[in-house]
Amino acid sequence: MTAPADPLHDAALALLAAGLDAAIVCRELAAVRQRWQGQSYIRARDPLDDDEIDRRLAAGEHPEHVARAVGRHRSTIVRRRSRWLS
């Protein structure tokens, strides 16, 4: 496992390891991430979402399905896939 990217990512990993529901943890920490972005070292995007995107793209899922599943725009996923393939 890689090192946590920021304090919220670290908190999410700890909560998931404790057995909390992943959907609830990600949803609630996304709201915190949005409120605190730019005020302290908080990444704009959740590293757990990035991992999910990478996993789905590696599995061959269509970018539109991936975008819908993670709540991002399709063009974001297409750009991500372009970088992933290079």
C-alpha cells in the first residue's frame, strides 16, 4: 500500500480498515475535502477515487461507465485513460 496522500486520505484508509461502509466514508469525506480545499494541504481529488478509476480502466470498463460510477465527467476519465495507456 502507498503512503496516504493527505490527512483526509489517511482518515479514509483508517475508517475503511475499521470496517465502515466505503460509500458513506467516501461521500462524507468528499464534502469535508471540498470545504477545506485550498485552506490547508488537502488534495482536490480523493486518492481513493483515483484508485477506483485506475482499477476500472484496467478491467476494460468503458469511460462513460467509469465516470458515472465515480461521479466524474466522461472527458476526465478519457484523459486519465490516455495518460494511463502512455
